[in-house]
Amino acid sequence: NLGADPAFHDLIFYGHKPPEGWRTRKPASADRPTKYDPLEKIVLPDRTLSTVPLPDHVERTRKNAVMIQAGSGHASGFFISEQGHIMTNAHVVADAMRVRVTMADKKEAVTAEVLRRDYARDVALLRLEELPKEAPIVVLPVRTDWPGVGETVYSIGAPLTNRMQDTVRRGIVSAHRKKFKLLGARQDLIQADVVTQGGNSGGPLLDEFGNIVALAHAGYAVAGIDLSLNMFVPIGQAFDVMDVSIAGRDISS
């Protein structure tokens, strides 16, 4: 959260002293009224799960992921509705009211409001202020049961640098971790050996057919070396904490 604060960033990296009253100063975006009700009811249609192997439709599928810029860094996220709702991590948006979102076509960045966030589960819900006129929003089916240990999974995100946006990586589910403590509170997590780095946070984890099963949370590294011990928040639980439902389906898990 400190890293996302421009005043703190400039102090640490450039030695610029923060202006008087920086702790209580409102961000410029706070003066602009919000467009959406943060308590809006969100019910998604129940899309039929894909049974086609992901490599057969990967070009379309990877357009579901977006890059998110908040403060001086970047991370990932993904669309869950044609109305422009996006899921990502709470630590990605921190306390921001709005963030910049770059879609897969990379033509221009658009603005999204932060509707909800839950720091304990590290999940946040955004919504685009304006829908893109040219690039269509790609929404994928959601699988709320946990993929089994050994199942093939894929991640999409922007590891390390924004030039790596839409990077697809493959691995397997390594374990199911219940009441597991990594960052903050204990929670249920899916462990996978898909390699992730800074910038992947908040991106989608897909099963072998391209159905969304989780979103990237955090992982272990030693001296900057990824150990392929990475954790993902199950999508059903992420939806539950963000008060997002799927019509006609029980998503609790």
C-alpha cells in the first residue's frame, strides 16, 4: 500500500520530501463523483463450461485478462461481465478510488472504479467507467469447484514488466491448502506450480479448457527466484466475499 502512494514512492526513490499535509490530502480522483453504486447487485449469467482444450482457443481466451496500473506499479486482472466488471487483488488497488486498465489490444488505457475490496481475502472488484468502443470484452465461463491435484492449469498476466502483458503459462495444481496463512489472515487457497512473478497478481487461473477457477494471490521466492510455490484464491470464494453471484448456481465451496 505504501508503494502505491506517489509521495512515499518519490521519497524512497528520488529523495523528494512529501508536501505539507500529504498524509491527510485527498487524491485528485476523490474530487470526481463516483459513477456506480458500490453496493450494486451483481448476478452473472450461468455460462456453459468449456470442454475444448485451451490451446485451441487461446488467442480469444487471453483477451479476458487485463493489465492494471495503480500508483507506480502494474498487476493483472480479468473480466467477469460484459458490463466491464473486473476481478483483481485488493493489494493491487490498495486505497485507490480509480485505476488504469489496459485491455489485450493495448490501444489505450481506460479508467475503472474500485467498487469493493476485501484485504483479508485479498480480492477487489472494479468496473470500467466507460465501455471500450472497439475492443470487445471477452468473458469466460466460471468453474467454482476446485480443480483436482494434478490437473493442468494456465495463468494469464503481465509478469515483471508491462511489455509482458498477456503472457500465458502452464502448470499443474500442486495441493489444496485449507486455512493456510501466507499473507494476512488464514484462508483456503489452491496451490499450483505455474510460475508467477510481480505483475501476475490478480490475474486469472484457468483449467485445461479455459474456464476460470481462481485468481493469483501470492507465492514464495528466495532472492528473487520463483520456487513455483504459488497460491490462488478459489473463484467461488472470491465471488462470495465480493457479493457476486451466478444465476441459478450455488457457488459456495
